[in-house]
Amino acid sequence: MSDGFIRNQWYVAANADEVGDKPFGRVLCGEPVVLYRKRDGAVVALLDRCPHRKLPLSLGAVRGDEIRCGYHGVTLNAEGVCTAIPSQSGPVPKGFGVRAFPVVERHKLIFVWIGEPVRADERLIPDWSINDKPGWTTVFGYQHVAANHLLILDNLLDLTHLPFVHGAVLGGDGYAENALEVEIESDAVRLRRPMPDVAQSPLIVLTRKFAGQGNVDRAQTSSFKAPGYVFIGLWVGPLGKPDELAILYAVVNSVTPESERSSHYFWSVARSAALDDARVSAEFHRLTVAAFDQDRIVLEAQQRAIDRDASGAPLVNFRDDRAGVAARRIIARLLAEQEKMPRVA
Ligand code: FES
Ligand SMILES: [Fe+2]
């Protein structure tokens, strides 16, 4: 069965602080999932559909380590096994319950494996450790985007849109005019764009790290890892000193399909300067939300235009679409491999 999603992968289901002792529902790759925390803080992920009359369990309540359906009170434990049917005396029928999904909390994110549980391998979780690493201060956000996940990946992997979409908010000097180096590996794509002698972007100015220095040398490095992870490093250094070029801030992006036409977009921005300055954090957050709202408007309008387009004309690729095209190829290959994979119990 294929619904266009690679199932045997970890997907970000939530920012860690979205999940507490109240049920939290979110659809991942077409699967409704309810998340909650047990008393010890561990996160539980169950199918968000009561086995009785299919009311989403996320409309119910957490009771201790269990979740109780908000309709007729069926109660399920953290493994999804039904432990009580209030309207019926006698033992609960064996095997009555819902699916539990493998779930891991790491780097301030909740990762869920919607595929076959025996294939869930924690080594496949992306290294997003910059989110909670000493020496970095990070702000987090989430956006629901009414567009296919591949359009979001195109957007993240082709930053030549910066001056046109985000010029006023992020600045975009250096992107369109400097060539991108692209390296394609089997399951990953790496990019690098040196941007010598360019103006400081508003985020660089905010950190005050290069205050009074005018233009700086910059570089952008990005890497894509299937199914929807993009790390963008923004390197900045004083003019003409390549040894001092270092990541000043990084944007960590996790894209999780909700449906063919909608996606969850989790982001964080980690910076290595002005670490304890709450005003800088607030501004980093505000500017990033503003920029990603600009992207969302573009992405949702693209999706509507694609849906309405009966011409069958394909998307056209320019030079800097190489990374997005490579990411789409990797995803298509993994989907084809999934079709051939024997199902394991
Ligand atoms: S629908 Fe959940 S208990 Fe009836
Ligand atoms: Fe953008």
C-alpha cells in the first residue's frame, strides 16, 4: 500500500513543550496520533481513534498513565491496551485496544515512528543536538502549512527566494548572485554557498557580533536528510579572514506530512552569540515567524495553483533547484523501496 509517504522513518510529531498531561492530537502521514505524558514525563503515542465508536481519543482525558475516551469512558494504557469498559462488567476482551507507536523525545522534539515498530531504529533520528547544546541559545516554532511537504523542501533547499520573499525581513544579499555547490549522497544532499563581502542581515545585526564592521564574509551550508530534515547553517566572519568563518546561527527544519496537501513544519533557530539576551531571542523568534509566514503564503498559493492546473505542465527546474530535485529523487527511491519491502510482524 502506498499513500505517498515513507512510513518507516521517524517524523517529528510535536515540539516537546506542546505535549503535557492533556491529550494532544496530530495527524502524521494520514495517521491520527494522540500524544500525552505519563506521570514520569515519558511520552505516549497511540492511534487517535477509540476502538469503540472511533471518537478521537484526543478529546478524552489522561488519567494517571492511561487515557480515557471522552464518549463512553473506555480506558487504554500506554501500550494502547484497553483496561476498562465502564458500561460492561466482566473482563475486557483480549486484544481490544489501539496501536501504540514507537516514540522518542530528543533535542526538545517528539519523534514518532508510524511504520512497522520492529524497524524503529533510534540511530535514524536526525542529529538535532544543536537545539539543546551548551554554547547555543535556541528559539522554537511550529507552522501548519496547507501545502504538500515536497513544496516545503523545495523552498528550504533553494534559498535564492530569500531576496524576493524575505528581503525586508531577513535580507537576501549574496544568495542569488553566488553559485551553490551541491553534493548528492545516497540518502542525503549537502549544499554550500560562499557569499563573500555582503551586507549584514538583520539577524546578524541583532547579535551585535560584528557591530561596526560593515560588510562581512558569509556562507550558507545546508543538508537534507530523508524524509524531511533540513539543517541550514549561516556562517559569518570578518572580511577576508576565512579561518574565522563560523556558524553564527543555524535553522533546524523538520517537515512532517499531514496529508498530500498539508504539512507540519517544525523549526528552531540556534545562535552562538548574544546567548543570554532575552530581547535577541524574542527578536529572532519574531523575525523567523514573520519570514516563515511569508513562505507559508507562497507555499499555500502554490498548492492551490497546482491543484487548479489542468494543463499537466511539469514544474520547471533552474540551476539552484538541483538540491530540491535530488531530495525529491531520494524520497521517490525510498518510496519505491518501501513498496518492495517484505512486511515484518
Ligand atoms: S467511542 Fe470511545 S468509549 Fe465509545
Ligand atoms: Fe523562505
